[in-house]
Amino acid sequence: MEGPGAQHVLVTGCDGGVGLGLVKRFLELPCPPRRLFAACTNPDGKALNELALGTPNLVVLPLDVTDAGSIGAAAGRVREELRGAGLGLLINNAGARRRSTLQTETAENMALLYATNTVGPLQVTQAFLPLLQEAAEAGRGQGLSCSRAAVVNVSSAMGSIGVAAAWGDAQDVSYRCSKAALNMLTKCQALQYGDSGILCVAIDPGYVEAAPGRQAKNETPSCRPPSGRARGRRGSAPLSLSPQGPVTMEESTQGVLRVLAGLSASSNGTFWDWRGQRLPW
């Protein structure tokens, strides 16, 4: 299986879903990362810790993307672990989703999903930017790629203004708006960080089917639900444009790594799906 080639990788939202799936795919590569940081809200989670047993290059990292203190602590821990090396690949996968329509959408939902899906990736990238810059500087002379230094924001075709995918299936207005804002953030990051050697892209991992006997889920856990608020639907990934419907976790995560491996300078500031198809903003 082809991979992006980064030596030091951090993936957020690894409590389950696509985040955990990406960690598994990275570990299955012929040459896995030297350090793979699996960021999660529950560092005692069974699935992730079972995976970490006997895997010295996998580091389970506590991280709540909506908590500035948690983000800062995680960045400090990663810097200590890397011992002077840079972070080659940051995958902002953590996210949240709540069902809604235009009639039922609320300010509370909008604020919560923007905090998780848009502000979270912004603040995480800001915190890890010095480590990304170190990796980019170490690869000076190389073109932009995920093997040098990259920020990958996990988005959704539901956030594409040009397509507005799956409106008939799920309006989910706050989710769509937060992902559209994430897409703009990706473009801004590309404009600002590209000249420093950091590639920035957005990717839709598709609608990942759940295990047999369970319903397909729609987003990866990223933050602890605030007390007193209803829990939104959590799970693996957003809906995609795929006419084939749900895809398996293995298909999705293998596809994501394959896409990342093929990105170059011309890909900076673009939006892709797991199949390698470029999506409109």
C-alpha cells in the first residue's frame, strides 16, 4: 500500500472512526512513520491502546481540539517526543456533527460545530506550526509534498458550495456551514504556509459504513460534549459524492493515504475525495 512518506505524523480524532482507521493504515505501510501520534479525547480507550501494545512508534496523545490548554499540552508533548525533529504531516480529522434542518437549526449547534470543525483545526495547526516549519526547513530544496511538511484538513462534500452534496438525505446546516468554513481555512492556510514549504489540502474520506449490525456513522469524536448539552451523532466520516454509497473503512483510509502520496506543489490549496477526484469548493 502506498503512503505519503512522512516520518512523523499526527492524526486527531483517533478515538474511533476514520481517525483510528488512518492510524491502522499508517502502521500497515511497508515503511510506517517513525513516530505516529494518535490524538484522542480518551487516552484510556481500549481500541487505541490495544493497537499501541507492542508498537513503539505509536504514541497515544490526549487532545481535545476545543480546549486551548489541551492543544498546548499536546504540542509540548510532541516536541519532547520528536527531540528536535519536525512534524511532517498533521491530519486534522477530529470533528462533530448534529442532525438539523433549516427550520430546526439553532445558534447552539452552529457555535458548537464551528468550535469543533473550524476553530479546532485552526488552533491545532497554529500550535503545531513551529514543528511543521522545522520539517519544511529540513526538506528545503524539495517541492511541496506530504513527505516534506503538510496540513490535511478532513472535510466533506457536504461543505462544498459548488455541489452541496446529499441535501435530500441530510440538510445538517450547521455541519455543512462549518465544513465550508473549514474549506476556506484550508485555502487561507495554503496561501500563507505554501511559501514556507508546507502543503495544505482538504480531503473528504467518504461515507464510511459501520461494522455489521451497526448503523453507519458520520463523524469522528473530537471533543468532550459540554455538560448540559445533547450529544450529537458521532462516528466515522461525512457523506461524499460517491454514487456507490457507503464505502468500507479500509477502502476509505487506504484511498486517503493513496491520495496524500500523490500530492505535489500544484495540489496546494485544493479539495479532494478519497478516490482521488478533485472536488469544487
